[in-house]
Amino acid sequence: MKKLVTSLLVVAVGALFAVAVGAQGQLTGAGATFPNPIYSKWFDVYSKLKGVQINYQSVGSGAGIRQITAGTVDFGASDGPMTDEQIAAYEKDRGGAILHFPTVLGAVVPTYNIPGVDASLKFTQKAISDIYLGKITKWNDPEIAKSNAGVKLPADDIVVVHRSDGSGTTYIFTDFLSKVSPEWKQKVGRNTSVNWPVGLGGKGNEGVSGLVKQTPDAIGYVELIYALQNKLPFGDVQNKDGLFVRASLETTTAAAAGAAKNMPADFRVSITDSPGKTAYPISSFTWLLIPAKIPDAGKRTTLKDFVRWMLTDGQKDTEALYYAPLPKQVVQQELKAISKIQ
């Protein structure tokens, strides 16, 4: 009898241990495609280090916000911060706050496929906004030609490509357009999903990259790493100081310099069209969306430990994938904010 009780106790303890390990050993997330290359790297490295399985669906920021609001994932991911209305909806549906944790900095670039043109083009703010408004329809339009002296641009029709899904990359791009074009701001605005005046839709950064690559005379917008991985040319963009700047780690970091000094407590900030001679104008933080209240103690501990690792050791992996690491001031603020996850 004593042996039976002991055996039962061993089985019970083992079962409890298995439950605890299961809770702490697996997380699910969904959202932005913009940071998917670095997230995939982090989740793989962290799994090997800690034995934690993190399943992430790269389905777009809009879907990430919907899934974290519905409570179907442990964390969401978005390149556009949630709006006040979305946060209020989350608090109403789920109870408690939703926290934003910046993870890296990235750049959105205009990528194109113009047969016979190998040059790196320069795009004025007006050129980009008018192409996407449908007002500039030919590659040899004077607004494009004037900043690309010596480049023989064809009289071909421009094929505009945009995201078809709810997308943080779209949020960043339309946030930029809304700042530089009053007409865009009035007619279209900024959001993860908008009513596009013209163009074809591709799903995810992957879909837009693929569509541009296979469509002659196309132009699209993608995260820098997708243009580099697919060997797509991408243009320099005119910044707030009137200078043409190429997306890079350095120019993305320059765009964040001002925001790092004045980061709001909730980390929701826009750095598109930032001042500075070397600032790339279509730059942004990207965020993890984490509930402030996580009842499952195992998942809560696992998620907090991952965020702490991501903000420290994980930042070392960013530059190899063409993301800029977080400014040190922002990292320090975020490390303190982890304690808000209860």
C-alpha cells in the first residue's frame, strides 16, 4: 500500500511538472511580416538556448492585433502601434492593458523592376505620393526624371503594387505619405489597411517582393531585408531636410535619434519623416503586443524572460539581417517596463 501511494505521488508530481514545463515551454504569437526574418532568427536561437518553443505566424500586423485582442495568441506583433480605439477594445474584451515593446528598427524601401534600368533611382516625396495616388503613371514622368539625370527612363506605364492584407509595413508607408502629402492625408490617410487609389495587391512583404520581381515596370514597398534577399533594386528617398537618403542601418538609426530622447511611456511613437540630414524617412520601430495580465504563471515567466533576452543578447543579431538595434535609452526603459507584465 505504501509503495502504491508513493507511486501515485510520483505520477502526480510528474504530471504537474509536465504541465508546468508545457506552460513554460511553448508560446504562440502572430502578426507583422516586417520583422519576421529577425523574429525567426531569435525564436530559433532562443529555442536552442532555453528549450522554449515559440510558434510565430507571419500574417500581417492587422491580423496580429486581431488575434491578440481575441486572445488566440500569447503575444501579437505590429509595425504600427495600436490606436487608442483598438486598445480600448482590447481592454473591454480581455480586461487589463496591452503593452507595446519595441523590438528593432527597420526601413521600408521603394523597390522596382524596370527592364533596362540598373541604376539606383532617387524618389522625391512628391514622386512617391503621386505614384500611389495614381497621378504619376509613366516612368519617364518629369517628377521622376528631374531627380535622376542621366538615367534613361522608359515611357512605360507604372504598375503599382501594394499590400493586400492588414499590414504594419503599410502603416509605416502610409504614415510617411500622410506626413509629406496633404492630398494623401485627406483622401487616403494612414492605417494598416487603406483604400488604395490604384494598384495590385500582394500578401505580406513576401507577396509584394514576388509580385514586383515578376512584373515588368512594377514598383512596390517592402521592408529592406526583403529587397536585399530577393536582390531587388530599391531607391533613395528624399527626407525632411530635402536630401536623398539610402536605407541602411546607419540612416535608420539616425531617424530614431530624436525619438530615443523623448520616448513616451507607452512606447507608441512615429519616426517617419524625421529631421536630420542622414535620417532615412521611411523608418520605424516595430512592436511586440503583450497583455499586462497573463494568468498562466508559466507563460508569464517565459514571455518575460524572452523579452529580457531579446532586449539584451538578442539585439546582437539585428545588424546581420539589416535591422538597426534599439537605442540604449529605449532598452533601459523597456527593461523596467517588463515588471508591468503581471
